[in-house]
Amino acid sequence: MNKKKNFYNQEGVRKLQKLAMDAAVCMFLTKNEEPAPIEGQTAPEEARPMAVVGVDDRGHLWFLANKKSRKVDAIESEQTVRLLFANPGKEVYLDLQGEAQVLTDRNKIRELWNPAASSWLPGGDQDPNLCLIEVRLARALYWDQQHGKMVEFLQVVRSAFTGQSVSDTVSGEIQIPG
């Protein structure tokens, strides 16, 4: 049986920070500006993997990007985004929705710059096309396996013998201050 637990305010921010930073990479979805492949339907969202570089004390998520990218163009025309995190090794998942904005604050870029980002952004933190994407959450759902794989395996074995369903999964909403 799946247990429900919601997190609020600063407790919610701490839970979000842990889960998002542990997963590190999400599928970042924006509205697709291209025509729908089937006439009469709306265009699907466009997804791309992105590494989160920070979750601040307000629960805002931060990403580094190139100002000339399609994702930045998409955000400038439609700020609503969706972030899907999966950390299968820990059985943790996040489904986040919010409003994104593109920022060019050089001090904040230097603060959040990570040398690993140079794989995707080879110009470094001095690149004039480097920008930040800040996502302010409107909705956050999580699923979190409370114990490791071995405990989960033992519970499945016990369930097979007893016939009782067991689950360590806790899920719910994370609500942070606006």
C-alpha cells in the first residue's frame, strides 16, 4: 500500500532539494512551437535532458543554458514548463510544473557554474551566450522508496509467502512558499 505524506514550506524545500539534487538530471519539457504532426491536434511538448545546478532556499530550481537554444526561445514565448526527474537506483521520482524565466545575471551564473557543465556549454562561465533558467514551482509531486533494494526484495519475498501486499513507497505533494 502506497503511503501519502505531503511536505510544506521549508520542510518541503528541503525535501525538494534532496530529491532533485540526488537525481541531478531531469527531462525539461517546454511547449513545442512547431505544428502538430496530426491536423487538428495541439503540438506536443518538447523534452530534453537538463542538469539542475541548484535548488535555492525558496525552492526555485536553476539550470544553465545557451541563450540561442530552442528551449530558451520556447520559454520566452510560453513560461509554463514541466520537469520530470527519475532516480531509479533510489526509486525516487518527481513531477514538477512551474513558470520559467531566463536570466543573464553574471554573478548568479558564476555562483552556479559547475565545471561539468562545460561538456554542454564549452564557453565556460564567461560565455556571453550563457544564461540561467529559473523555475518557480506551481505543483510538485514525488514518489520515494523509503528503503533500499535489499529491503524491498525481502518485502516482496515476505509478501509472496504471506499474501499481504507491502510497499515502502511514500508519495505526495511538496508545497513550498510562493
